Amino acid sequence: MRATSIKEQLRQLGNPAKADHSAYFFKTGKGEYGEGDRFIGCTVPETRSVAKINRDTPLTELEKLLADEMHECRLCALIILVEQFKQADGQKREVIVDFYLSHTTRINNWDLVDLSSYLIVGEWLKGKDDRTLLYRLAASSLLWDQRIAVVSTMAFIRNNDFSDTLRLSEIFLTHKHDLMHKACGWMLREVGKRDESTLTGFLESHCMVMPRTMLRYAIERLSPEQKKKYMQRPARQTTI
């Protein structure tokens, strides 16, 4: 009954007005990327508070939460999974990674990906030479697998390892979904915060073909002069 209890704890914190706002913010309308998603109306800090007191929830119950129609139930499960991964040893970490990757159809909005992928998949791969997993995810037809691949590189960026971020950003230059342009632009911006010359080198090579959204995100922390330089160059328009 653990999953049922956690859902009830979240419901007690819910707010109908917040639920309506979240439904709009996360694009749940017909044909939008979050189509059909439903919300209880909890804030992320509130959801984290529930996750904290249920951090020992077994995977069998987390699986039930990930299957739940309510967004906050899936978010809570992922926050718990991240905390369990942090505390786990190598063998248990592998089990968690396998569990995570077998449920990516339920990690089905950008916030769910962004709050979990680099803290699980990224951390798992950080010390490994073989990162082909990222490129299998990138080649998936599932948008959320693709975003997991890109955002997972945050773990590498924080270790001043930029090669996979740059390579994946090149792969997604021709992607048609704005969510991937935002993800790549965000990761490129993070690269630039640590090594501006690496970012500007990428921009010099690719800014003429970068989707406008990716470019805007990537240059956010550059000087006004640099921003003007890159934004004045024609860039491919994005579509969703």
C-alpha cells in the first residue's frame, strides 16, 4: 500500500488552482507534448517533502507511482529514485539505472527528465569510457529518451568533460522539436559557464545552422556584443 499512501500524502498538499496552471504550463492539450497529463497541484518542494519521508520505498511501489496518471506521483517516484541512487553501491546503482531506463515512457515531461536523468544516468556513466548508452537513447524515436541523453551530460559538464555534450548537440541540430533545442542550448550554456572558448568554438562552427531556440539558450551568458554577433547571423527557425 506504500504507493497508495504516497499518493494520498500528495493529494493532501494539492491545490486545484495550481493543478490548472500546471496543466497549461506543461502543455497538456491535444497534440501538445504533455497531452493528457494530469496534476494534483503540488509544488516541487512539497513533492520533495513527501519523497523525503518515503525515501526507502521499494522499486515495486515506485513502479506503481510511475504508472500513475498524476504527474506529481511520477515526479515523487523519480525524486526517491535519485536519493536511492546517491546512497547505493555499484551493484544497486546498476539495478536502479536499469529500472530507470525500462520506464522512460513514464518519464514523460521535461521536468521529470531534468530532475532525474543527469543524477542517475549521467552519474552512472560519468566515470565510464563506454557511453554508447547515450547514443542509443539519442537514436530512440521517443522524445523523452532523446532528452535524457542530452540532459544526462550535465554530470559530465560538471566534471569539465564536454565532448558528449558537443557531439549530441551536433546530432540534434536538425531535430524538429523545440524541447530538444532548449535542452541542447541549456547544456551548451553550461559548457560556456566553465569554458567559454569551447562554447564559442562550437558556435563558430554551427551557429549558421543552429535552430534559433538552441542558439538563444546557448548564448545567454555571453556578453551583449557576442550575443549580437551570433544572433545577427541567420539561423534555422524551429518548429514543434
